[in-house]
Amino acid sequence: MSHRNARLTVHGRRLLIDRVRAGRPIAHVAAEMGISRPTAHKWIRRWRSESERGLFDRSSRPRTTPHPTTAATEARVCRLRQDPKLGPARLGPVLGLPASTVHRILVRHGPNRLAFLDRPTGQVIRRYEHDRPGELIHVDVKKLGRIPDGGGHKVLGRQAGRARRSNMGFDYIHSAVDDHTRLAYSEVHADEKATTRAAFLTRAAAFFATYGIPRIERVLTDNAWPYRKSFAWRQALADLGATGKLTRPYRPQTNGKAERFNRTLLDEWACLRPYTSNTERTAALADFLHTYNHHRCHTALGGHPPISRANNASGQYT
């Protein structure tokens, strides 16, 4: 990669070659372009041996490494990273290695960031993404305490809010997230019964169809009883021509896209600001979903919103 003060970029190297091929002396061309004659000769040699490909920057990585770090040392670095969760600055003195070498080993094997590890076990999280929209839909339910009219403790303070909180009950946020596009759909309900979940899935499928995802192939859920035993849920899957898939017990990471969306729901909708009523919070959900699907940057999608991967191109970024 050429630095910002580089005399020659790829375009400049092409100009160098063109001027020399036109019959100009190499020394004169080098002086005009502010580079040395050895540098000019270097790019000419590369162009003659490799043609256009030779004008691009190469990796600075050496072709051979006479004294590489042993496999046993690399395994020990990874083990110490996963068990006590030590970083390169602390692992280096323990192993007698520079911190930079430890960092490169961790990058090579995957656990260089703690976010890449399952915190309890230290195992590297295996991330996956399906190839096409509708191939897998993540479904989950998030329980939230209702807000009394006039506001709860975030508006009135802890003591006054606690007195108004009794017998308010809960809202259940049913959400569906497409694995490939991250397109999301949510509804607020008063319960999480099997019939409610089944009806939600039918409406979620209709929502995805409006964005060019006409068919849902599989639906991934946790091991809640309605997903395992309910006839209503099985019938909803059958009506869509989809199959159900359950996560392993006590492994919410498998359904991680829905779990992460639930966290985003809390940060950017449910807990975004103090609401003065439950109705006000519920009404704000539609605006959040539109922002999430059409405008919010998603790091897994290269900074683009989920709608950028949907098939309905006419609705992108609107």
C-alpha cells in the first residue's frame, strides 16, 4: 500500500513505463517524477518480467521464515489466552516472546479479541452466515416490564417508581431476523403462548415476502416448550413449507443473531430514553425497526443496512 507521501502510485508507475517506452532516457524521466534512477529501473524490471501485475505493491512478508515459532509454543499461547484470558502484553513475559509475536499468533488462530471467545469456556466462537435470504430465520422472544402511565423509575426516581411498578406485568417482544440479510421484524404481545408465536411467524413471513424473500426454508429457535411441543407452531411451519431447528440446550450463541438483535432492541429502543407510558414505548418500535432495516450501519454487512442485501432493490435506503 502506497503511503500518502509516496512519489509513485500505480498510476504514476504506468506513466513512468509509458514515458520510457516512448524513447525518453530513464534518468530524465526519473528526475521529472522526483524519484531515483534505481527506483525507476526497479519498476521497469518488474513491468518487463510481470507486465501490468508487476506495477502493484507486494506483501512485505518474507518468502521464507528460517526460525518460525514452534507449534507447541503457539498452542501454549492459545491455551493461556483461552483459560486465564491474558493479553499479549502479559503473555509475552510469561513465554519469553515479544508482545508483537504473541499478537500475531493470536490473530493467526482467532482468539486475538475477547469478543471472539465464549467467555465461560474460552472457546473461539464459530461464526456462520447462510448464503441466501430466507434460508434460515432466527426467532426469539424478549420479556420486558411494562411502564406505568406517567412513567416508571427512570422518570420519577427509584422510590416513587417502585411504588407504581406493582402488578404492571410484562410485554413480550417477538422478533424474527433473517440470517443472511439481518432484516428484522418485531411485534409486542401480552404473552408468549404457542398460538401467539405461531401467528407471529406467519406475519413475519409476510413481512419478509414484501422485501423479496418469498420463502422461509428453516426457522431456528431456542428450546422453549412451544417450539418443541406445540401443534400450532408445527402447523405454522408446515403452512410456510419450512422446517424447525432447535439450538443446543444452554447454547444461546447458536441463535446469536436474534440474541444480538434483542440487545440492540434494548439499547436503541426500549432503554433509549425515559418513556412516560407503555403505549409510548410500543409506538416507538415501528420507527426503530425502519431505522434498523433501512439506515443503521451493520458491521457484519460492511457498514451497510440490512435492506442492502434484500432482493427488493426498489426499496433500498429509503
